[in-house]
Amino acid sequence: MTRLKWSTLLGAICIIGITLYGWIGLAQSPQPSVRLTTNPPINQVRPLEAEATTVLGSGHYNPPVQLMLQAFDAQGQSLKDAKIHLQLFTPGKNPWFTTDFPIVEGTKLLDIEGNAPTGQLQVQQTLPIRGTYQLLVGVTPLVANAFEPIQQKLTLTLPENPLKFRYFGILVVILLAVGLLGGWVIGGRQTIQPGEIAPQRVRLLLSGLIVVAIAALLWVNISAELAESHHTMSMSMPGMGEEVPPSSKPAKLQSQGLYMQLSGDQSATVGQPAKLQVSISDPKTSQPLTDVVLKVTTTQLENNWVAFAFEGTPDNNGKLAWEQEFFDGAPHSVVVEIAPQANAKEQFQPFQVAENIPVEGVAPPMSVRLISLTYFTGIVVIGLLLGLWLRHRQTPRTGLTWNRSVS
């Protein structure tokens, strides 16, 4: 009986060991994956500066970064005949340290799905703010059951522009100097005349600070209210919104036996993705065309910089659909060019369709404005206290002298 128990125990241990070995081997075996590379390297990319323009000398502009997704199988070979779905999300909200585009924080920047015959998908995207972006990538086979679908979450971290720290440092020095000077003046020997509650220089300084604080608060509130009322009026009365120049190219065109149409949202709002779609068909047979190449380019019209670009092929229905966020509150031009593939049966001259899309800007939240104002006020107060302390150390036994006239 004892020998039987030992045999049973030994067998159970062997079964558990084999099972654990199989699990460990399965966990350590290569798995299908998606690799992300950028051009230029992400540590050389900087966020878009507000009011950036391509005009030389008018502001720094960085071309959109190229995001390249490559799908690999378990053996490390590129997957063939795949479809890649990319969703790109901006860094999350941080009200204490906001960015140049606070409305864009924590939103979907891009959503696109394209065919990847070689397992690769490329997009060019301008990244508006610093922080860690999230990419949700799904890879599925064009041929059913050719391989197991892949779902992967990737990240890329965009550093802040060093010029921002330099400008912030200069501003902090200026505000500290203002506060330091005020504290030095207040902390000095002052003479109060009969009937006065404070020396004249102190009263003038405090009055100036109060006026500046009131003006800053009024500017914060009025600008926010004007932006909100402008948004409401433009939504209720479209004719009163920002005038958008008409596109020089049509949104739908029939040419050389092909029909192409660009459709989707006719307007957009900062912080919300807009849905767009281009479709290609044969007008005679109404059959979709797939052996073509589509080049999509989205350009901000005020400063003429490229926000998004993509080159790919339509799906089996002759369509290419995507969602993109217009993070800058200015009109954008969406241009789609069609060209034949190199091995296509029918060759034709490339042609384009386009649409100019008005974008409604959204004012930063009041909380963000007040937090920034609090930071600046706090820096002045620190300088003020530092000035008082330095003045007190210089003249520890002297202070405000209260000279009262005795009649």
C-alpha cells in the first residue's frame, strides 16, 4: 500500500512538471508581433509649435514624423497579405502642466485601416503635444485563416521642445525680479504721513499689483466667454463662422473612365475626430476598383504645414476610410490623388479630388487658464517674500517708521 502511494505521488509530480515545462516553453517561444519605427527617430522629433509656419523665418516647423508598422510572424518573417488597423491616441490630460493644445490631450488623433501586402503600414502624422502616445494595432489576414490575428499596444514618447524650458525660465526670472523689486521697496524704511495707512510708494505698488491682477482675471474671463459665444454662434449660424476658401479641385470627379468621390464630415471641431472616405468605381459598370494607389494629404491652410499623409490601396469595395483629428482650429485641405498600380491592367494619368474643411477652435478650459495664472502669481509672491527677507536682513532693526504729527 505504501509503495502504491509513492508511485501515485511520483506520477503526479511528473505530470505537473511536464505541464509546467510546456507552459514555460510556450511562454518563451516566439510570438507574432508588430514593430514600430519612426523616421526621424522619435528622440529627434519635437511637438508642433503653436503658430508654426513653413515660411522661412516666420516660426519653426517640423515635417510630420513617419510611423512605420511592420508585422512579423512567430519565426520573425514579415507577414504577407495582411490588413493593419491603427488607432493613435494622444497623451492623457494633465491640468497641472498643460500643453500648447490642452483640448487635444487624451483624444483619438488617428484611426485608419489599410491593406499591407508586405505586412507594412506607413503614415505621416504631425504630433501636436509632448508625452506618451498610445498605438493600438490590429493585424488580420486578407485571406481567411492565413494566420492568427494580432492585437498589440505600442507606445512612443515625444520629448518637449527645449526652447519651451528656455522661454519658461526667462519668464520665471522676470516675474521673480518684479516680485523681488516690490518686496525690496515695501521692506525699506518708509515714512507715513498723518492720515495715511501706508507709505505712498507702498500704496502705489500695491495698487499697481491689484490693477494687473484684475486685468488678468478680466482677460481670462472675457476671452473664454468670447470663444464660447463665437462657438455657439458659428454652430447656430454657419454663415457667421470663419470663411473657408473654396478648393481648387472638386470633391468628386469622373475622369478617364474612373469615378472618384471624397465624402465624409463637412466640418470638424478641435478635440473630435472627423470621418472621411474616398471611393473609386467604374461609372459604366458601377464596380469598385482596387488595383490603384491612393495618396492622401491633409494640409493646414493658414500656415501651410502638413498634418497627415498616407499612401495605400482601397479595400475590396474600392473604398478607403479613416478618422483624423484636426487639432489646430484653422481650415484644412484634404487632397486625395489616385494613380494606377505598376502591374494594373488599365493605366491612366493620375488625378485628384479635394475638400476644404472648416475647423472650429475650442478655447482652453477655465481651470487651465486659472491654474496658469496661479502659477505666475505665485512666482511673483515668492519674489515679493524674498525681497522682504533680503531687506529685513540688511536692516534688521529698522522697518516702517510711523511718524505721527502731534498738534
